[in-house]
Amino acid sequence: MDLQDQLKNLFPDHVSEDISEEKTSKDKGLWLQDDPILCKYEKRKGKPITILEGYTGADEDFKKLAKELKQKLSVGGSFKDDKIIIQGDYRDKIMQILLDKGFNVKRVGG
């Protein structure tokens, strides 16, 4: 008699559930968090940039997300200090891409 049978004998009314290990997005297996990702707009040296911060998952997932955003928007950018920096003001497009992936996004600033 294995452990499952013993548990069924002890708790006959219990209904087993499938427990998912993590909440992930459907595309790339990125960690979806409950807290929103902050999408900011700044100007550095007179040039506009979009900054994404507040991701609590693994750094590798955030780097994959940065690479995918840069490819979809055909712009440059980088990943530094747990922030994604995208060249140009692409807040609306980035927020729509992240919402389609299932992320909660919050726009900061104007």
C-alpha cells in the first residue's frame, strides 16, 4: 500500500487538486507576478527613454523579456540594475505587449 492509498483511507472525503508550481505566461514560460511592472518615461541627455522596473522574477526571465521587447519594437535598449531601458518613448506599445502576455502593468508619469 503506497502513500496515496493510505491518505485515501485516512481522508475519504478529500478531493485532490492539481497544484501548479508557478504562475507562468503562455508564451515563453516567464514568471507572472501579482505586483505591477512600472512603465516610466524619462529624458536622459535630451533623448527619450522608457524604463520598466519592478519585476520580481528571475533575472534571466527579465533579460528574455527585454530582448523580446527590443526585437518587436526594432529599437535599442539594455538591461541594467533590474531595469529594462528601451530607447524612445514606447510606453503604449510596451504596455500593450505586456498586457497581452498577461502581466499587470502600471503607467508612471504623464
